Amino acid sequence: YGDASQKIDYVFKVVLIGDSAVGKSQILSRFARNEFSLDSKATIGVEFQTRTLVIDHKSVKAQIWDTAGQERYRAVTSAYYRGAVGAMLVYDITKRQTFDHIPRWLEELRSHADKNIVIILIGNKTDLEDQRAVPTEDAKEFAEKEGLFFLETSALEATNVETAFLTVLTEIFNIVN
Ligand code: GDP
Ligand code: MG
């Protein structure tokens, strides 16, 4: 993981949004520290975590912002979105409602963020396949219609978390280069 001594070529701010308890904080914890907790607190009190990685021989510091319990509709402030070049829109594949709220989050994101923001839709908790309430195909179709990247992840099993961040960061990298 990040080497603090290296020079930084880019800093990319990426925001995590989506309903409460879908796994945003655990996805971030998995990406930033390779840690996962099953009894994570609703609020971790930290605004963002960073991890530095190398893309195309350049060092990119990913600054990932996590909502600290502001998941109620309209409670996320515009300061949260300010300067964001990427967004991860997260729902829980076992909770249909969290997917049904995605259009709202997208609308909120599009009204606050830069119009060129790179967005990925993420269906988290694929380790709970036996409790699945959102078919992959529904989400894929929605993502295609809205022009979003799409992946299903498990923060618990570390499935696709790295790929999800790399997808967003590489796309941002390609846009600025
Ligand atoms: P947030 O409110 O969106 O930040 O959600 P959290 O990251 O706090 O996670 C809410 C709950 O879901 C916690 O009990 C986590 O341990 C659990 N959780 C998060 N990701 C996963 C996952 O991929 N699989 C499973 N089974 N549980 C998860
Ligand atoms: Mg959280």
C-alpha cells in the first residue's frame, strides 16, 4: 500500500454515496487498509482516507470521502461533492430498497458535482448471494442507460473492491491525460 516518501503526480477526490448500511465504510476500509469489520460503527468520524497507487508510471493519490452518517436524502452537503472527480454509488444486493434509491442519489450527485464526474454503480455484499434481492441484470441495464460503470463487490471477501476503485481512477486518469 501507499509509500509516503514518493512524489505525488495526481490527487483524485472520489466520494462514496448510497443508503446507510450498504457497506460504504467497509468498501473504503478494504481499499485503504485491507481491513474489514462485521460490526462497523455507523459513523467512523473520519472524513476521508487515502491510498497512493501507480497508474501508467505516475503516482496517484486517491482521496476517498465517506459520508459519516449523513445518508438521509439531501443531508449530504455540497462541500462533500466539491472537487470530486469520481463517485461510487453503492447499494446492497440483498436490500431492494437501497437499489430503488439509486436514481435519487444519482440526481443528487448530478446536481452537486462536476458534470464530467466519473461514476461507478456498485452492488455490494455478493457473499450473501442466497439473500440476493437485486438481479445483476437490473443493475447492469440501469447503469448502461445512465452511462455508469457497474460492478458487484464484496467488501467482506474483498471481491472486486480493488477493481472498482481502479476502474474509476484509471478512467479519471485517462480523462486528465
Ligand atoms: P455504510 O453505512 O454504508 O458505511 O455501511 P458499513 O460499511 O458500516 O456496513 C454496514 C454493515 O454491513 C456492517 O455490519 C458491515 O460489516 C456489513 N458489510 C459491509 N460490507 C459487507 C459485505 O461485503 N458483505 C457482508 N456480508 N456484510 C458487509
Ligand atoms: Mg459508513
